Amino acid sequence: MNFFQLIDQLAEVDPDVLDRFDSRRAVFNSLGTLARRSALAATPLFMGALFQKAYAGTASVSTDVLNYALTLELLEADFYRQFIASTLIPGGAPAAAIAKIKQHEDAHVTLLTSTIRTLGVTPVAGTSTTGVRFKALPAGATYANYLAVAQVLEDTGVRAYKGRAAELIGAPNDLLTIALQIHSVEARHAAQIRTMRGQLPWINNNDDLKTDPAYLNGVRNATGTSLTLGGATFAIPAYDATKPSPLESNVLQGATAAAAAVNTATALGTPYTADDAAAAFDEYLQAAEVVDASRAGGLLA
Amino acid sequence: MSDHSFLSAWREQSLGRRLFLRVSAASAASVTLVAAGCSTSTPEPTAVDPYQLTLPAGDPGLLYYAYFLALTQAALYQKVTDTPPADLTAAERVIFADLRDHEVIYRETIKYVIDPTGATVLLPTDFAINLTSFTLTTRAGVLAAAQLLEDLTAAAYPTILPLFTSANIPQRTLLLKISSVQARHAATVRDLLTPGSFASSDVVENTGALAGQLRTKTPTEVMTAFAPYFAPYVITVANLAVPV
């Protein structure tokens, strides 16, 4: 085994390989998931140490992201608990749908809590009376009021997972895949809640709630770089005002190192309405935007 | 027929990366890596089958994979919107018009990312999506076809997104933005066909340690299911990085 020959060979086929080694997560990712998972025991010590180092480097970032995700899941789970307890939900299909969604949110809480604990970090926690929980809706809130909050929570959840997925690239235990699986389920919930509200299942310009901050960008208050909630403290990236998250009405997609973004409404050969083009893509939110008082942060008790 | 600019276009540009990824993602990954450290290897010749389209290795292959998913769905929804079944309601036709628009936008946006200048012909001239295995004359048949493709596509994305290399983060971000809307599509058509089934246990784990997570599918599983729609062509995903 000649490690330097290996590096040379990688450099031959992948000119960026030496740059990749500047980022442990990046080289880790580029070597493929399977290499991490099944073959570590068989690798020579040096290679093994390189991988171990990559694990160590990402663990803290990963648990910060997971605690952030867990905060949102606790918020959602407690919201649905209150929704069900309100006895406002009509029996039959609506009650069954909300019960199913609540069951998933509870499962996400369980999964994220145990994963964070496994990684040796204290998970955020919440009950109906302590820690991370939903701020009750005002007395007199209706079924429609609750459903509107559910839509905003679910759509925000989809944007929130997207916003931090990149930080889980190369993280151990396939955390990125797990986060993406949850993200996909949140999108299914969002579609269902929207259908129950008589809205189209995708975020679009005819939405009755389109001016809610959940679909816009920016923060109301400058936030710090850490949150202390529910018995845990975790870091979040500071709000970057120079790179605002895309609005949900964004139609510019597909920018790469090789080419500028394309206007998906006008430049794809077949003209579409800007509404169609924007609805086809869900945009991300920065963490600081999600926890801002104008969005999920304002729904915490 | 034998003039596949689809094949030659990517074969030239990605040979090096294909070699690298075949080395790094082979099933006995680290053993192969060790072997690669000791000696150089050369690419094997590609078998020539006029109906076989082999997706390139690495990130371009992932984009082509997503392209074929969008291509198939766009063809289905174009057919449904052109000749909707009589019993498809007006509200459902609005949904299908949106599904068609979204999938065509995906198809064209992904194509743009693969080939920004539009210089490359991505498909053989006689390639066409084959929808004959579906019953598209009834509402139930249309919804069943849509559910099948949407569930498969929604299950495909979480598997491939982590496979992108750090050199192609914008490409991954694009597909990430698409992935949740595909999940919305899947939930929507499921609920139209079987009310309340938007996240049933056949698509979302219901119990156990993985409860609440989407059931994902590998490129091989997805492309096996999609095979009838590409016939007589066969799309091979053997060069894609191996998901766990």
C-alpha cells in the first residue's frame, strides 16, 4: 500500500483531490458512503485514522444540526398534541390524517433524540409544560386557525431541513440520508395539510398565506450563534444577510460553476407562468431565519 | 440507431471520473482502494448494445438519472393532459396540469444543468417513453400510474442526494429543491386515489427504529421498475455510486 501513489492516482483522475483534502468532510464524502461504512475495519491504519478524523471533525456540527431539527420536531409534535386536544378536528378523514402526522412527528422526535444521545450530546427536550413546546393559540382559535398554523409549520420544516442538509454531508451514520428521509415525509405532510385547507399541495402564488414570513426571507431580529432551549445548548450559523434565502417565488434555478442560473419561466424553450415555475421548487431557509421570531421561533412557548 | 451522441458526449468527458468512482464506490471499497494504491488500472471496454444506454459514473450520472425520472413523468402527464379520461374531475385536471408543468420544468432544468449550451443531443433520436403498460383511459388508471411514478421518484431522491461530490454542490441543491415537491406530488396523487393514504406505511415506515422515515429505493430498484417505460431501450445505472 503506497498512500502517496493512491493520492497521485486520484489526482490524475480528479484534479481537485488535493483541494478536497483541505476539507475532511469533502474528501470523506468523495470517497463514497460504502467505503466509510463497511470497509473501515479492513483499511490500513493510516486510512482508518484519516476516516476517524473525519468522523471527529463532523460530530459536533452534526449534533448541532440534529438538535436544531429536533427543536422543530418537538414544536410540531406539541402543536399537533394541542390540535388534537382542542377536539376541533372533525372525525373521520381529518382526524385520521392529523393522527397520522402526529405519529410521524413523535417518531421523528424519538429518532433524533436517540441519535443525538448516541453521539454523546445532550438532546433538546420538551414536554407539554416544559422545554421546547408550542405556544398555545389564543382562546377561541378555530379548526381553520389550527390548520393554517399546521401548513406554515410543515412548509417551514421542509425549508429548514433543506437549509442545513449541506452541513450533514459526510456526517457519520448516514445522518444526511436520515434527514432527507424526514424532509421528504414533512413535504408529504405539508401537501396533505394544504389539501385539507383547499389550497394547492405545492407552495404557489395563489396561496392564501403567501405573505406569511414562512414563504419570504430575512429576519426580524438579529440572532446570535447559539440557542439554549429545552435543557441543551447548540450552535446555529449566524444570519448571513449577504446571501438571503430565495423567496418561494424564485424562478432562477440551475446555476453551477459552468453556467448561470436559467429563468425557468421563460428560458426553457416552453414558456411557463412564473407561478408554475416557482411552485416546482421548494426553497431553503437559513437556520437563523427559521428560528426568527417571525417564523418557528415565534411559535415557541 | 447506432449513432448515440448521448453516449459519446458523456463518455469523453467523464472517463477519468468514471475510473475514480468505480474505484472508490466498488462494493469492496477499501480493498479496491488498497489495490489501487499499489498498481494502476485501466478502464474495461464497454460492451456495445444499440439499445443499452449506460449512465455515466459520478455526479453526471446522478443528473442523468434524475433526468430520466422527469422525462418519464412529463411524458405521462402530457398524455393525461392531452387526452384526460372522461371521469377525471375538473379539480383533478388542474392538479394534473400542474404536475405536467412541474415535470417538464424539471426535465428542461436538469437538461440545462447537464448541458448548458444545448450542444449535446442527450437521447437517441428514436428514444420515446413507452406508456403502454398503463391504463390511461380511466381516472383510476391515471391515478395509479401517477402514484407509481411519484412514489418511486420520491423514494429515489433521498438515496442519490448524498452521493454528489463536493465539486457539485449546486447540482445537489437543485435536486434537493425538486425532491420535496416530488414528495408533495406523491402525497397528492395518493390521496386522490385512496383518501388518507398520503403517507401510508407502504411509503413511510410506521413502526420500529425507522418509524416516520420515508422508505427509500436505490437507483437499481427504481430503474428496474421504470424499465417498461424505456423499452426497447435499457438504462443501466451500474456506473452510479453505490448507495448504502
